[in-house]
Amino acid sequence: MNPDTRQHLRANVLMLIAAMIWGSAFVAQRLSLDTIGPFLFTGLRFLLGALVVLTMIVRAARRSPS
């Protein structure tokens, strides 16, 4: 598989994963708001997002030679 095809495949898979997460978020919100409050739910969403972004920053910092 040449690099262009591999890059397109990776981009398509990442977009599919993002769409699946986006689509399932509404179901998760509906189900979780029955058991926890909206402020705790929002806080957990921000915490999860921050962990994902932090992971991406650390990976990018390790890749780039400085």
C-alpha cells in the first residue's frame, strides 16, 4: 500500500471514529443525566477532552526534535 493510500485510509477511519463518538454522545448524555447532574456531566466531558488534547500534545512534543 503506497503512502497516499495509507494516509487516505487513516483519515477516513479517523473521521468514522469521530462520527461514531459524536453520534453516541447524545445517547450517553440522555442515559447519564438520569443518574448524575448536568454540572458533573459537563465537568467529566471537559476532563475527558482535556486528557485527549494533553495526550496529543505530548505525542507531538515527542515527535518533534527540539
